[in-house]
Amino acid sequence: MANAIDQTRRMLSLVTYLRERPGARVSEVARAFGITEAELIGDLNVLPMCGTSFRGGDLLDIDTDGERIWWHNVDDVAQPLRLAADEATALLVAARAVSALPGLREGDREALLRATSKLETAAGESADASSRLSVTFESEGSVFADVDRAVTERRRLWIRYYSPGRDALTEREVDPIRLFTVGHTYFEAWCRLSEDRRTFRLDRVAAIRILDEPSDPPPVELRDLSESLVQPAADDPEVVVEVGPGGRWVAEYYPHDRAEELPDGGLRITLRTPEPGTLKRLALRLGSDGRIVAPQSLAAAARDAARAALAQYGDRV
């Protein structure tokens, strides 16, 4: 199963392969790399955003008509890489940070350290400047490394995961399938708790551990993520929530159909959920920053829950 690091390796090899084979056939290149033509086209859509300068110049001019692949500026980007002082500093700082990432495969770490050493030698004074800077990753970086490793080594994961729909932390074992990014970074896995395929957002993983058990997800057809990650069921009840400026985070954390701007800087958020009752806790968390508008029965239940909570505080005063 492909992952982010494997795709990066493949794309680097693809550049060399295409440079030596102008007009290569899509079918032949896909077969040579052991991937589908759709995966190859996906790589080709990314390559034109890559180049030899962090500032966006000298990008790879690669395109395809679906049958053949053409690289129009091979000579322009074949010159030795020249980095400005700030570019060399940024690259060295990033390389050192990634090499210290927990869960990184040892072979990748060693290769990165070798490349960093060579870059330090070539950078000269810029390397000295970069040594005075450091970057540390938050927990999401560690989660990414563990998931990537588990996908590559086909190992099961234990996670503690926050589910915003239930406003609760759950512990579960999952067999990871793939990492992907659609706005945020997610991983798809077969969940042993629900016995179904689930998608987990990395920044909602509170704890993670790679297990010794092998990962063995059942065969599943990968979903097309080109349009939307969230595809609610048509018969899921619709809920409308209005939030003020302090509650805009709801649109960030809750999958929704649409979010409309309100005059006061807030949002009118429409979402679907198979368990509308769980959103009463959301209303309590929002307090004066938001309210449930529809359905009316849920709005009334949320108001009753808020009154009951206030009554308990009153009893303690």
C-alpha cells in the first residue's frame, strides 16, 4: 500500500526516468513503476508544482495527453542546484527536524542524515547560521510518523481518538490502510471496534502505539477523495447550528454540508449526523457562542439540558 514517503521516492525516480525517455507512454511508465495509470497521472499532476527553487522558479514543465508524457524544459532544470543563503538555511533546519521525528524508519533517517551532511559542507556559512535554529514537531508529526511506519510495515495500531460527534475519547485497535490529505491529514483504517472502515484525523489522535500484531484489513475499494472527504448518508437527519465569532471552530471540527457567513462574523452551519442527540453536548460547550436552530425538537432538548446544568450550579452556590 502506498504512503507519503513511498510516493516521494517514486516521484524522485520518475523525474530521472522521464528525463531519459521523452514522450514515454503512460501505460509503459505505469507498468515500469508497478502502479496504476490513475496513480501515475496523480503523480504527474503534482510534478509541475516542483522545481529547483523554493521561490517557485524553474518549475518542471511536464504534461500528458493521457497517452504520452512530455517534459518540455529538461535542459532548464538540469543545471546544478543553486541555493540562496536563506534557502539553504531553511532546508537544513527542516532536514534536521525531520531526522529527529519519532517513528521514522532507520534507513530513511540515515539517508537523510547523509544528505544533510553533504548539504552542510556545500552550504558553508549558511550551515553555521542554521545550526542556531531548531524546529520541533507537535504531536501530529509523531502521529504521522507512526501511521506511516505502520502502513509500510503492515502493523496494527492502538489509538485513543477524539470523536467530535460524540464529544468523547475512545480507545480502539485499527489496521491502517493509507494516509492522505484533504485540507487536513487523515488516515483510513479498518477499525476493530466498529468492524468497519473508518477515517481518522491526525490532530484528533490523543495517543498512539504501534502493536506487534500484523495489520490485516479486509479488501476494500478505496474511495475517490477528489471532491469531498465527507459524504453523509442522504437519510441522515439535518441539523442547523448558528455560532458567533467565538464558535467558528465548529466548522473546523465538525464535517458539514455548508457554512454560511452571518453579519456578526459568525456562521450558520448545516450538517448531517445519524445521532442528532449527541449535538446537545456541542450546544453546552458553545454556551453564548452558539445555538441549535433546527430541528426544533433538538433545539428544545439542548435548552432543557442547559437549564438543568445551570440548576446544578445554582444548588452548589
